[in-house]
Amino acid sequence: MAKIPAAAASFIAANTLHYVFGRTWIYRGTDRTVVAGYAYFLVNALVGLAVTLLLFAAFLELGMHYIPARIVTSVFAGLVLFVLNAVLNFRSL
């Protein structure tokens, strides 16, 4: 199923960009170095990737059309990643 690897690739690309924007605009005052912060961010991204792939695959198995499945999955995974990064990486919540 080509949709699952495509979702994984887009997730990784989006999260790399997300780190750059987050570090630059949202969490400017973080004490963590860029390298350490990106390492934590990648660990969090792997958790988010697992959540994304599992939810997306589950929705597809349940017969949901892939576009709504991807939207719902993206919203949920985005919230999970935001909380993980705010609490564990940037320590802002």
C-alpha cells in the first residue's frame, strides 16, 4: 500500500520544517542547544510517526476514505507532538 510510506515521508519532511519554525518562532527562549533539541525532536517525531502510521492504517482498515483518514490522523498526531515537544523538549508547558 503506497499510501502508508507516502504518509511517513510527508510526516518526516513536515516535522523537520516544524522544528526549524518552532525553534525560531515559538520556542526562542529554550536553553537546549540546536543539536540536542533536534535529537529530542526526532525522538518525539518517531513517536508521532508511530501514532500517525498506526492511526492512518487503522482508519483505512475500517474503510475510511484516505483523505479524511489523513486529516483526522494529522490533527491527532500534531497535538501529540506539540505536547511532547512543549513538555519534554522545549519545556514550555
